Amino acid sequence: MDAEVLNLFIEELKLCKVTPEETVVILTADDEWQENANAFMAAAQSLGATTFNLNVRRGQKNAVGVQGRHPLVGNELAMRTLKSAHLVIDMVGLLFSREQAEIQAAGARILRVMEPFHVLKQMFPTEDLRRRVEHAKSMLEQARELRFTSGAGTDVTYQLGQYPVISEYGYTYEPGRWDHFPSGFAFTQGNDGGVNGTVVLQPGDILCAFKRYVESPVTLQIKDGYVVDISGSGVDARLIDSYIKSFNDDRAYAISHIGWGLNEKARWYQFAVTRQLPAEHVMNALSFYGNVLFSLGPNLEVGGTNDTACHLDLPMRECSLWLDGEQILEKGEVVHPAMRVERHA
């Protein structure tokens, strides 16, 4: 076992405040992430915790933009085991599933880990990242309106307050709390029917489901919380439109979570420079400093009822954002002093 991997995972579990009295379950599917799973078990054991690997068989591997479909559906024995754990290391991908919500409700904390080691090392969380993300969460909890704009023509307003705010900073030590290692952002959901305006995706914005950058402008018209029109002369508009239609689910057009990125270690340009893109997920894209994390699709994560399998994360650059008129971002830079850092990737 690589000592560097083991030591990093020990530090991660220390941030999660794992104790000898706790049980840490590593959830995997088939032979995926087995080296990381073994290293996490060794790390948990080194801290005195009880640990084991719960391995399930995956019928099919979900694409990046397909959420909430996984091997735990109908597996009552596995669910009872996970609900009894103190910490579940999720290497299957339970996000946006009813099963994840059940495990959290039972009091288990969940840490999703589905990036290769080089990304985990590059974006490793810090206490200061947690502080800044928690500040963003606090501001979102108090806000009743979020507006963001861009020079490309974006101008959209979210009415807030109906749904809770989620923070992601890369570790979790509170019972029932979920997080994603690595990450670095806070987000919430607009009120039902309370999102209206225009979003214009521009070159350099990211289509996470396809692991590619937008190359031609795409205009999304939003009315009462749903995309009602998708237009653009390039292939990107056709890709988005065709992809959503393929799910044959009108709920896929719903506006999902909204927030902004605060991880100064995350790289907007990661897709362009990495040599391991097929193995990577999209946490660099979701977390990079100053992005507006606009998205479409499910909202189970914040307690909603939309469980469509179509999820589109669309991190946007060079946007300005306000909460109740107080500016947070200016053209892609964090300007609020409590969340600003001097240097970022």
C-alpha cells in the first residue's frame, strides 16, 4: 500500500474526527476504487475504528450526469448495515437518492469519495476552506433573493427560503451530515416556481455531464423554475437539448441547486491539462474559486421531491452575484472579504 495514500487518508479521517468507538463502512461496487477502499480501511484501523468493506454489484455504471440510480435500491440488508454505521465512505455514488437520505436520517455521516488520488491530494481540504464555506452557508440561509448576471446576457433571480442550505468543504464530523471529498462550495435551491430570468452559457463555461467546455453560446429562458427554451447556433445547445430530451422526463428541465465555488486549489482548466480525464469526476469544475454553480434536475439533496435521473451541473465563469443586494462575486472574483483569498488556481 502506498504510504502517501495511507497518510493522506489518515489525515482525512482525522478531519472527520473518527474515534476508536466508531464503525467506518467503505461502500464500493464491483472492483471500482478498490485500492482507495483498502487504504481507507487501513487508515480507519490505524485510528482504532472498526471498519469493513461493503461491496455490492452494479448492474450498470452511471454516466456523470445520471444520478440517483445505484445498487442499494431494494437491498434492505445492506441499507440496515449502512444505517448502523457512524461513517460511510461512499464510493458508489448515492447522491440524489432516497437511500442516501435514509442513511443520513439514521444518523450516519456520509463522505463521498470518487476522485483518483491525484485530485484528492491536489484539492485536500483545510479548516480555512471550511470556515469560508460555512460563512457562505450562513449568508445563503439568511438571504431571500439571489441574483446573478454576466456580460454575456445572463440575468436570473432566485427566490430563497423554502429549502435548506448545504455546505461542502471536503470532510464531515457531524452525525447525519453528508460531504464530498474533495469539494468547496455552498448551495441551496430556489423556491418552487421562484426562479425566473435568462442564463447565457458562454465559451469556457463547463458541461460537467460531458466533461467538456462550452464552445458556443447557449441561451436558457427560465420561467417559474423551469427552462422553457434552449437556443443557440452551435453544437452545445443541441447537445444540452438532446441530452435532456433523452430522459423523457419533464422534471429534467427544473432548475436545481445554486451556489458558488470557494476552493482556491481547484482548477477551472483541469479538463484541458489532465491526462486522466476518464478516471476523474468533476470536483475541480464544481469547486473552482469564483464559479457560479448553476444546475438543472433533481433536488432530493435539499429535501425536495424531484428525483429525475437527469442532472446537469453547469459551472459558469465571469459572473457577478448578489444576495439581497449584497455583492459576493464580481465578474468571477470573490469580492466579499469573509470569503476572499489572495491567491487561487
